[in-house]
Amino acid sequence: DIAGFPIANYIANSTFSENTATEQGGAIFHLREDVLFALVNVTISGNTAAEGGGIYNNGDGDSPDTTFDEVFLQNTIVSDNSAPTGANCAGGTVSADGANNVVSPGANGCPSAVANSDSPILGSAELTFSIPSIVTYVQPLGSKSSALGAGNEAVCEGPPILFLDQRAFPRPMRDPNCDIGAY
């Protein structure tokens, strides 16, 4: 259960960057229909595919009930992905019930997503080390990023986030609310 919604699968505190798919879903290809797939505090940026450079939802996205909307975004960045069809998202729609997202640029939005379309101003992927032994690539947020302090505090507080980012560093850092994305 994330933000009061039952889920079947989820990814949290993860970065998908600079991936390529020859067909669909440069970062994520969601195959199952009528199963909620949640992306919580995730960054999806700079991925490429023929369709759905960031996310491709093979589900139909037509269910009126949130528990069956196929892709649910919460505190997530989907930015600057590329594809001839659906640069950031393609296929079935994402849930309109998600919030506190950044999908940029706005012209390449994700159908039905509730999101800010201002640039998240992501830095280049960098290798980080944290305790106890986490080694991971992250994309830091720029100082004027629309994702800074714009996250849903209840989502950051609850499992699986627990006020930690992808590096296992505490959230928030110098902001009144937690940040959107994995960093």
C-alpha cells in the first residue's frame, strides 16, 4: 500500500537514465494489464526507444478505478526522454490519481499524469558511494530545479521511502518538503 493505494508492483528510489530499447519502453516497459504498477520517488531521464522513450504502458489504461490504472506516478520525474512516438510516455495512460510529479518538457507529457512541466534541471549521472556499502548512479537536482522541495511529505515519510533517497541519504535536504525524484 503506497499513499493509500494497493499495488501489485512498485519501484522506489531508483534512477533510469541513458537506456535504449529498439522498440518500446526505453526505461520501463509495463506488460500487465489491469495491474497497478507504482513508480515512487523515481527519476526517468534521457532514455530512448521507438515508442515510449521513458515509459511504455502495454495496459489499456481505461479502468475508472485507481486500483486498476496500470502506471501510478508519485514524487517521480519523467524528463527529456526521446522517441518518435511518446517521448516520455506511450501506450496506455498513467493514473490521474498520482501527484507531485515533474514531467518535462510539457509537450512530451504522460497522458493523464498530474504533473508540473517545469524543468527538473537534472545534472549528469554521477557515481555515488554511501553507507554501509551502496554504490549507485544518480542524477542530482540543479539549484533551481522544479523538483526541489516539491514532493509529497506523506509519501516520503512512509515505506518504502522512509525519508531516504536512492543513496540512503536523509530527505529532505535544505527544503521544507522532500524532493521529487530518486535523488
